[in-house]
Amino acid sequence: MLLLLLEALFAGLLFVGIIWWTMFSGRQGGELPRTDEADQSDRKP
């Protein structure tokens, strides 16, 4: 029973670690600035 709990704890920590890594290991300056072309394509006439 203890082994199952340890395995579940490890899997949960691994899951949280992967989520943390993908969320906070991006570009150093944040997201790239948007260009005018991208801004205009998002707008509806």
C-alpha cells in the first residue's frame, strides 16, 4: 500500500513539474511583440 502511495506521489510531482516547466521556461523577455499585420487579422470589419 505504501508503495502505491509513493508511486502516486511521484506521478503527481512529475505531472506538476512538467506543467511548471512548460508554463515558466519560455522566452526570457516574454512573448514576442505583435505586428500590425497580426493585429489587423484579428479584427473583424
